[in-house]
Amino acid sequence: MDLSPVDLINVKMFAQRVMELAEYRKKLFDYLTTKMGDIAPNLAALIGEVVGARLISHAGSLTNLTKCPSSTLQILGAEKALFRCRNGCE
């Protein structure tokens, strides 16, 4: 099965785009790691940069996150599963 010239061009463009997105993702992760290290180093050390950033995002701000009781933090991480189970679990 041979690829037509048009298909080959499309495959090359797609591969190039995938490479660009992978590089962008790496840069974004490096940026997140740096920012979390500056803004919330203890949180980043305890649970990691990505999870810490997600918790801050769910809470709305770092200040709001610090005011949350532990039971609320537990729900923040499991919100999607909780609501999925509430709507469809038996």
C-alpha cells in the first residue's frame, strides 16, 4: 500500500505538529514546575507540581485552598468520580 503524495504531505505535517505539541508540553511542564516551586514549594514537595496545581485550580486560589478542611480537599480530588457515581452507580 503506497501513499499518495498528498497523503505523504499530510502525514509529515501531522508528525511535525505532534513533535511541536510534545515540545510545548515539555516547556509548559517546566514552567509549571518553576511556578509551583516559587508559589507553593511545600505543596509541590508533598504531592507534586501537577496535582498541586490542579488542587489550587479546583479551590480557586492558594488562599482558598489553605482555608479548606481536609474533608473538602478529599472531595476536590474525587469530585468527578463522586458525581459520576451519584448519577449512575447502583
